[in-house]
Amino acid sequence: MATAAAEADGALLRADCSDRGLTAVPANLSAFTSYLDLSMNNISKLPSNPLHNLRFLEELRLAGNGLTYIPKGAFAGLFSLKVLMLQNNQLSQVPTEALQNLRSLQSLRLDANHINYVPPNCFSGLVSLRHLWLDDNSLTEIPVQAFRSLPALQAMTLALNKIHHIPDYAFGNLSSLVVLHLHNNRIYSLGKKCFDGLHSLETLDLNYNSLDEFPTAIRTLTNLKELGFHSNNIKSIPEQAFVGNPSLITIHFYDNPIQLVGKSAFQHLPELRTLTLNGASQITEFPDLTGTTSLESLTLTGAQITSLPKTACDQLPNLQVLDLSYNLLEDLPSFTACKKLQKIDLHHNEIYEIKADTFQQLVALRSLDLAWNQIAIIQPSAFSSLPSLIKLDLSSNLLSSFPVTGLHGLTHLKLTGNRALQSLISSENFPELKVMEMPYAYQCCAFGACESHYKIPSQWNKDENSSTDDFHRRETSMLQIQDERDLEDFLLDFEEDLKAHHSVQCSPPPGPFKPCDHLFGSWLIRIGVWTIVVLAFICNAVVTATVFRSPLYISSIKLLIGLIAIVNTLMVVPKGISF
């Protein structure tokens, strides 16, 4: 038999006998052992009183053995035991009597077994137990009677079982319970009073179950701070759904087929920080968030909201992130009262105009996404008071002009998809710009894209090599530079060099088929192109008619020529229309 590794812990000893191939509990353990690890061995049976002389033992680990049964008296004499680990064994039920009257026990792990039954009195006398793991077992119901003996319990997990229903008063005597995990079960129904008695509960996890209805039983949980019921089958959230949970900070309810939400569902939640609701397709009104003043992030996407109330920001003074994408918004109120907003996402709506006061005085706003709307008008001063804005997306709208006032701090600008926007935009208005997407390639020329494209390759490489050589020369002569002038002057010059080499990544880049000159702004060229299109159409039509005039017999060569003519016609017509 392998010997245990022991080390002193003051006057007491710690014995590590894990993963040593043991088939029984060692018999020569010191009476002063306070920690004993017997995990990952081959101990399949425990005799009665195997550890009765270890009066100072505080932690016992028996995980990862082949235990199938634990007899009465197996832990007799362990008056100081605080932690008992029995996970990853082969137990089919909680020991009926072996755990009783372990009055100092605070933590008990029975997870990852095959437990399908919990005897009514198996936890009798565990007056100090605070943490209980029963997850990853085969339980089909809540062991109501067994839990009545655990008045000090603070955290319990029953996750990863096969529980399908929680009856009324299932946890009635657990008034000290703070955390309850019930995720990954098969729960489809809850008793209306199933959580009664959980006066201290702060975290409730009902994720990954089969609930069809909103868990109204939570209304008795007045101290609840974190609630999760995501990945269920809940289709609606009723009016005043959280009226009994004023302490809620976080609600997780994504991955539910939620289609309808009561307008007052999220009222009077003064501690709520984040609210995310995606794909609630039947929501037509913005929710009334009266009393939910601490909200920092609000996401309501994929609904049918057509307008926002003018008082929305008065209710949300601390809002930092607002995402209302994929709705039907046509008009926007003033967001001025939302002074802490840092990100606004309104893409894929029906917005037509950006008024002068819509985003006024949002000094913290950094990102604004207005892509895929119907925006045709932006008032000249619409962006004039956004000093922190660095990202602006107006792609795929109907813009014919673009106001630049107040946008000197932008680093990312997207205007692609605005086919009517043909004017050039000066690079002087965007000194910090790094990434830009324009409707046409020629508009990138103002940002240096043309020069970089048409530069002779050998000269480009030569310049690169020269720059590299210059850099190495600077590096090797740094000490001399420091002798000749102050380091501060040198750093200032180096920073100026970096600014001189500043370039903008602009797309689409100009090329042979996307010239810098806006050729088709000239009517002379347009008429010339249309003339060629008409001639090509007539000629191809004549060829097609000639080939297919006698369809009874057509040689393969004639058929090929006729098909080519048809394809040419189909290609020429849309090109002519686009010009």
C-alpha cells in the first residue's frame, strides 16, 4: 500500500493520500490529522467507524472513488468535520444515517453521483450546514422533507438533474438560503407558492429548463438581486412582472421565444442595471420604465416599436448604451436628457430625418449607428455638440449631402450605400480619421487613396527601403541626438514625423475600373455611353432574331452565337440604366 504524504499545519497534520491506488482507508493515521484527502482512489466500501479517532479532522475528501453505499457510523467521532466531499462516486441515494448529527459540518458535496432518492431524515442534525451540492444527479423531484432539517443553509445547487415540477413550499424552511441553482433540469411548471419562505434569496437560476409561462412565483422574493430564466419556452412577460422584486440588479431571459411584454413589466426596479430583450416581435410600444432609474444598458431589438416617448430619457438618466435596432422607428425625440449615453444603435429602422436637437449636448457619446434607415435629411447642426464622437455609421440611407460640423474627432465614418451622395468631402474636416467607407471610389482621393494606388511599384519599394534605412539611422544616432539637443525636442520631432505619415483606410479604393474622376458626372460622356448601349442592344437583337427565325433546325454554332447575343443584351441594358 502506498504511504500518505503528510505535512504539519501547526500542531495538526495534513495528509494527502489522493491518487495512490488505495482500496481502503489507511489504518495508521495520526489522531492529530485535520485534513485528509483520499480522493481518486479505489475505495469502494467504507466500514463502520473507520475514522472514529480523528477528533480534530476538519476536511475529508473521498471524491472520485467507487463508493456505492455509506453505512451508518462511517463518519462517527468526527466532531470537528466542516467539509465533506463525496462527489464523483456511484451513490444511488443520499446515505440514510451516515450524515446525521455532524453538527460542525458546513459544506457537503454529493454532486456527480447517480442519486435518485433523498431520504426524509438524512440531513437531520446538520445544524451548521451552509453549502450543499446535489447537482449532476438523477433526481426527479424536490426532496422537500429532507430540506426541512437545514435551517442554516445558504447556497444549494440542484442543477443538472431531471426535476420536472417544483411544488408549493418546496423550500419552506430555508429562510437563510441566498443562492439557489435549478438550471439544466426539465422543469415545466412551478407552484404559485413554491418559493415561499426564501426570505434571504438573492440569486435564482432557472436557466435551461422547459418553462412555458413566466415564473410569477418569484414575486415573494423581496431580496432577489439576480434572476435567470433564459433558454426556456416563455412567450410573454406580464404586466408588473417584477413588482415584488425591487432589489433586482440583473435579469437574464434571452433565448426565449418572447413575443409580448407588458408595458409596465419593468417598472420600479431602481437597482436594475441591464435590460436586454431581442426578437419580441409583438411589442409595439416602448416600455414604461418609471422608477427604473439606474438602468445603464437597454437593448430592445427585433420588435415593432414605431416611436419613442419624449419622456424616455427623463426616466433613464443613467443610460449609457441604447440599442433599438431592427424596429420601425420613424421619428426620434431629443436624447439630450440622457447625458451619460456613450453608444446609440438605431440601424435598420425607418428614420427619415435627423433634427437639430436629436443628439444635442450628448458630450459622452462615442458611437452612433444610423445605418439602413431612410435618412434623407440631416440638419446642419445635428452633430455640432458631440465632442466625444469617434464612430459614425450612416451607410445605406438616402443622403445627398452630409454635414461635417462638429465631427472633427471622428476616427471611423461609414457613408457607403448613399448613392445620391456624390459630392467630395474634404479631409481637413476629419484630422483624426482612420477608417472610412464612401459611396464611390473617387471620393477616397481626398484622403490620399489615389496617390497610394497609382504610385510606381519600384518607387514605392524604394521609399519603403529608404524609410527603413532612415529609421535605423535614427535609432543608431539617438545618443548623438540626445547630446545635441534636449530629449523633449527630439520626441516632438518624432511625433510630427508620425503625423506626416498618417493615412486613412478608405474604401472602395480607386483602381483602373474605379477611377478617381467622377466620369459620369459629365452629360457628354453619359450620352456617349447611352449611344453605345442603344447600338449594342439593336445589333444583339438583330443577331438574335436572325438566329432564331427558323427554330425547326439550328446548328450548334448558330445556337451558340444566338445565346451570346441574348446574354450581351441582358448585360448591356442594366449597365445603361445605371448610368
